[in-house]
Amino acid sequence: MKKQDVEERVWLRHYPPEIPKSIHYPEVSLVTFLLDSAHRFPDKEVIFFMGKRIRYKQLLDAVYRLAHALRDLGIEKGDRVAIMLPNSPQAVIAYYATLLIGGVVVQTNPLYTERELEHQLIDSGTKVLVALDLVYPRIKAVREKANLQHVIITSVGDYLPFPKNWLYPFVQRKQKQAVNLEGEVILKWHALLQAQPDTPIPPVEINAKEDLALLQYTGGTTGLPKGCMLTHYNLVANVLQTRHWIYKSEFGKERVLAALPFFHVYGMTTVMNLTLMIAGSMVVIPRFQPEEVLKLIEKERPTLFPGAPTMYIALINHPEIHQYDLSSIFACISGSAPLHLEVQQRFEELTNGKIVEGYGLTESSPVTHANLIWGERVNGSIGLPWPDTEAAIMDEEGNFLPPRAIGELVVRGPQVMKGYWQRPEETEMTLREGWLLTGDMGYMDEEGYFYIVDRKKDMIIASGYNIYPREIEEILFEHPAIQEAAVAGIPDEYRGETVKAFVVVKEGMTVTEEELDQFCREKLASYKIPRIYEFREQLPKTTVGKVLRRQLVQEDQAN
């Protein structure tokens, strides 16, 4: 393997003058962006959340208060703090307060089941968990095994404006969502913050290239999620790359639609971190509901909308789409799944803005490629590598391949992770001489545009979520009636892909789709549950007994 010479990076010829070929990345804490923006624009709105408006000074004061509280709880540099929250002011506050004192954030999906949550908390060594009251029953079930020292509980109602905050508990009880926390050994968010001063805390001194900011969990072929070690430098680099790619964005003026979840690295970088870096404001959406989002776009006038194809599809197919004014949106980067041409064209017609497809993965903070927003776009391509990002197509022997030859996409750049947490063997397999082996098969054309043709691994991407078949198969195998199971992703117009399970039932036993669905719901997050089941007498296998998932998909598409 060798470093690519600048002249070999043919994609650079397509960069407009506004996008630099190389960027200076300051070796600072990620929290520096928040501090700078808050000091420059203390009275500017930073968060709009369900009617509540929060200014930069208010946000920073809350960050200082929580940082003081975390220190009092014994959190020191390098300690892990998990955040199990939907998009909300609390998610932003907890994230930056942890980074301010040198802690490591562990983002946790609020949809996780007890089994998934237990693995992540134990594997990461989390000491403190900040979570939504609605998920507390799952936390309580695993707290002792996970050796959690403290649990901080907050509610959606904590940051609602009056009278919504007063009415919220009644709504919870009416919808039978209220969780009884009486007698539980927890810390309540508001009481915890109110007991602390808002006196400034300087960021803990760090080595930006070595010290972790984040343990971001991603699935693996083993079925168990593994933590990507992302440093402050990785995250600072990727948000600066994003900023330069969206070069028409103006400092202090943009409003970003925060529909992508912050607990996913894509939303974390392109929404939360980007907004604070450019001193913008976020229209925060805890749950994506098309009609509510359309109303918010018309009323709050966001200018940037990073998203996933499923979001854009849901909006353009809403029956009352023409009743809403979406003209404020001028730029969108679509990720997590292929962006179909008709979706791109339709969304641009409705907004008068630009939407382009990009590419990334958790291991690269996450973005490595995108089409030009204001320039030549190639349909079906993931676009060009970002500034300071090397990309190539490699064969199984580690040789770089020429244009149009199909192999594995590999990338190298300042945004690429340090490695997998406590998994040196997997790190060695995935990172070679700084090159990140993405596991995606593709090619580069003569102009430097990259294309993904297939996945080397069998990962399924449904509605932007990464889903790993083996994890679901292992759950299906636990059912007493199942003899064999194989899970694969099949095309779906709305989700991009959906999960299908091919199962063989043990002789003399019976099981229904409804029973399997209920069985999976007890053990898996909702987005991982198979939507389709096919019962078979046998599954196609290789001579050594490995199930041929690809053949199952081909047979499904042929029917």
C-alpha cells in the first residue's frame, strides 16, 4: 500500500474554487466550537424544541451546570458517560458537558432492548447514564449487571414551554406512558442542574489526536456491536470538511432541521456539531412525523436539511405536500442509503434547493464522499472524496485497482477512527497502514467519481439504520420451533431495504409469523425486526454448510 500522490487524485479537478483541496484542522477539543459560538452570539437562538427557544448563553450555562454535576459524581478525563435520549436539548447539553470535562460520550439508541443495552454498557465501561424517563424500566433491568454508578433521568417535559410543560405529565398518564420513579435510586435532571453553579469551566487539556471524544457503536459480522474510537481530532476534522463542502452556508445565519438522530454519528456530525460550529440554530425534532415536519419547515424556515432518503420520500409523498412552503431549504446532503433520481428531482422541485447523495460510515465520523451541491452531480454515484480524504479501490491482495475495476472501497483521512474499542484483532483487519477497509464493493470512474455496487458484508440498511443479519438470526435460533434461519435485506421503496427472514421449522412443530414477530419484539429493537417471513423446507448452502444469503435474495427478486 502506498500514499496517493496529489496528482493521482483525479477528483480534485472537479472541486470548485470555493472548496479547498486541504484544510487546517486545529488540534482542540470539539467543545471549542460551542464555546466560540456562544461567546460571539450569546443571545442568538441555538435550539427550537417543540415551542421552546433556547439561546446560546442558556445552552452554555446548562452545559456548565451539568459539567459541574458530572465532576461531583466522580467523572474524570477518559470516563464514559452514556446518553440514551431522542433529539432534545438534554441530548446536546449532556454531549458537550461530557466532552468539556474530558469524558467520553457513548451514544445509546433509545430503542435498544435490555440485551442490546446491557452489552453496550458493559463493553464500554459506562459509569453514568443520562436517559429519558420512558426507557427507565429497561435501564433498571440491566443496571446491576452493567455496574452503572449513576443514572440521570430527564423527561421531554423538562424543556417544553408553558403550558405544555404543565400539561405533559397528564398527557403521559392518559397515553399510559408514565413511568413511576418513586423510590428509584436516580438523579433527576432539573434538580441536579439547579443545584450546580453556571460558572465557566475551561475545557480539560487533551491530546486531540489521541484522546477519545466518542465510543460510537456499530454492528459487526460477529453479531455484537463494537465501539468505534473517535477522537476529538476525527470529529473536528469531519465537521470542518462538512462546513467547506456546504460552502454557501453563512456563519451565524443558518437554521438546520434536526431530524436525523443525534445518537447516530451522521446526525451528530452534520446536524448537531455543524450547527454549533457555524453558530447556527437547530429546529430539533424528537420523532420524525411527516406532517409535523412539513409544518415546522413552513413555520421555522430551516435552510439546511441533512437527511436520509426515507425522510425525503415520506415528505414528497405526503398527500397535502402542496399546502406547505418549503422554499427556505437550500441544501441537503442525503446519506445512509442510495438516493433515487426521482426523489432528488421531486424534492428539488418542491424546495428550489439542492439535494445530493453522500457516503460515509461510523468508522469515519462518518462522511468521506459526496456529490457537489453546486456543481456537476453524477446520478448513482456517491460523489467525490472530501478534502484531505484519500480513496481507492483495492483487491483482496491489497493492490490498488484501475478505473472501472470492482473491488473494496478503502479510505484514509483525518476523520478515520483510531480503532475498535478493546478489539485489536478486528482493528487490525479493518485498518491497514491508515487505510480503512469499508467492506463495500465499488469502483471509481476515470473522472474520480465513486460508485457502490454491493456490500462485502451482509449488512442491511433500512431507513438509515445499520442492521446485521447474524444478530437477528441468533435470536430466531433461540425459538424452540426454528431449525434454521437466514436473514437478508430485500429492496423496499420506502425503507431502502427491509428485513426478510427465511426460516426452516423443526419437523413436527409449527410456528406462525405472528408468533415469530412477537418473539423478536421482546429481544430486538423495532427497526431490526423482520417485516417478511418465508417458510422453507431447506436453505441453500455451500459445501461447508454456509447459508448463501445472496442466493436467497436473488431467488426472492426472481419471484
